[in-house]
Amino acid sequence: MRLLTLAGLWLASVGVAAQGNEGSVISPKEQPVSGYRFLTPETRALQDDAFANPGYLWVAAGAKAYQTSHGSGSCVSCHGERGMVGVASRYPRFDEEAQTLLNLEGRINACRTKHQELSALAYESEELLALSSYVAEQSRGLRTQVNVSAEAAPWLEAGEEYFFQRRGQLNLACHQCHDQSWGKMLRGDRLSQGQPNAFPAYRLEWQSLGSLHRRLQNCETGVRAEPQALGSRAYLELELYLVWRSQGLALESPGVRR
Ligand code: HEC
Ligand code: HEC
């Protein structure tokens, strides 16, 4: 009962502070709105200025790693200088050869192991963040579009299911915060639609760039649920659902968030 009360209190406090998205809830799938729109003017300015945006430190490190030769060849030796333009807008994507869904991080690691005779980089390692933010930045401003048919379909379905499942001690689903309550205030944050288009993003709270999966872990601990592992199947499914739900939004990585 104590838990129910907690959730009740939370919803009540949200109700009081409600602004925007009043009454009838506009579906984020029909009308996706970037998290950028919910930021303060200062944070937006930080994202917009490539010299001030701290995320560009990782992009620059990624550009360097992209050029680095490991004996077995560099990324650039196979893909060329402009080879990553538009790639990020198509991920996650079902990989026929690996027979699994790969997000950008997974695809980069697949190249390391398959084409470079290197080991896979750990999720959230500095080098993987650098490479993934470099590749993602090459699609900045492009609209995201993913293939969710054939083998990808069950991944999408599972991700959608996860999104609607209540979780944690607060017993709240992603759907309740990011479909039903976006635009409202929650603990000093204005709730966004939970769109993935800014990631990898620099979070002021992290004092670092981080992946979408790290952000998902934060949302789960926020409702006192046990988070899934970074790069786990559950988060890949959820990522595909989030990207599908965000279709039409332009990619913003490296975004800046609170
Ligand atoms: C208790 C409410 C709550 C729940 C439940 C919740 N989140 Fe969040 N989420 C937030 C808050 C607060 C933020 C930070 C402000 C914002 O962007 O909404 C956030 C941010 C995000 C962001 C980053 C958006 C951006 O533009 O930076 C994503 C993506 C996200 N959530 C996805 C999810 C997913 C997927 C789930 C379910 C596993 C989930 N959230 C569950 C409250 C919640
Ligand atoms: C020896 C050549 C080679 C090297 C080195 C290489 N790749 Fe690849 N990469 C490929 C091939 C070939 C593909 C197409 C998929 C496949 O057959 O594996 C690919 C696919 C990709 C894709 C997906 C492209 C798309 O359109 O879907 C990305 C992203 C990528 N590589 C990034 C990288 C990065 C980053 C590095 C360096 C860490 C790298 N690759 C190193 C050969 C290479």
C-alpha cells in the first residue's frame, strides 16, 4: 500500500504542475517532439554551439579513432572519409549475418571483431562512446528511419510491450511518463516524450557523454526498478521501439541534456 501511495502522490504532484499537453494527450507516435523543446534556453544554446557543446570532445576523439590504423586497417581505410554519413539514421537494424538486431554500438563492435581482428569494446567505454558519437554526428539533422519488418518485427513488438509494462517499486511504465504525462513537471524536470534522437548525449548530471541505454537505466532506477544491462536484448528491443516511435524526428547527437 505504501508503494501505491507513493505512485499516487507522484501523479498528484504531476497533476498540480501540469502545463502543456493538457487534457487530451497527443500521441508521440503521431506527433514526435524532441526533448530539445523541453530544455531551458541555456541548455539549448549549449547544444547548438559546436564549440561549447561538450559532446563534441567525444566526437573529436571518435574522428581520431576512426583514422587510427590497427595493422588490420582503420575504419577510414574501408569506409572512406564521408562513409558514415546517414548511417546512424537507419539503426538499430537486423543484421542478416549475425542474425540479431544491432544498434550502432553493436555494429561498430561487429566491424572491430569481424574486419579488424580486434576485441569488442565494452559498452560505455570511452572509445566506444567516441566512435558511436562520431558516427551518429554524421547523421545530425537527418530524419531517423528504421526497418521494422520481417526479422525486426518481433524485436519491435517486444520493445513496445516493455514500454507499456509497469515496473519498479513505483509501479510506473515508460508509457505513463512519456506518452501520458509529457509536458508536465516532475521533480524539477519537464517531462519530455522520452525520444532517443539526442543520443549519445552529454548529460550535465553525468558530467559526461553517455549512451541511450545509460539513460534508460536512469529512468528505471528512477522508478526503483532493477535496470537491464547496457547492450542487453531488452534494451535493444526497447531502442528499436523508441526509434520507430520517433520517426520523422531529426537526429541531434551529440545532444545536451540536464
Ligand atoms: C517516473 C517517470 C518516468 C518513467 C516511468 C520513465 N521515465 Fe524516461 N525520463 C523521465 C525524466 C524525468 C526524464 C528527463 C527529462 C525528460 O527528458 O523527460 C526522462 C528522460 C528520458 C529519455 C531522454 C529524452 C531526452 O530527450 O533526453 C528517454 C529516451 C527516456 N526517458 C525513455 C524512457 C523509457 C524507455 C522508459 C521506460 C523503461 C522511461 N523513460 C521511464 C521520467 C521517466
Ligand atoms: C576491413 C574493412 C572494414 C573495417 C576496417 C571497418 N569496417 Fe565497418 N563495415 C565493413 C563492411 C564490409 C560493412 C558491411 C557489413 C559487413 O559486411 O560486415 C561494414 C559496415 C559498417 C557499418 C554499418 C554501415 C551501414 O550502412 O549499415 C558501420 C556503422 C561501420 N561499418 C563502422 C565501422 C567503424 C566505426 C570501423 C572502425 C572501428 C569500421 N567500420 C571498420 C568493413 C569494414
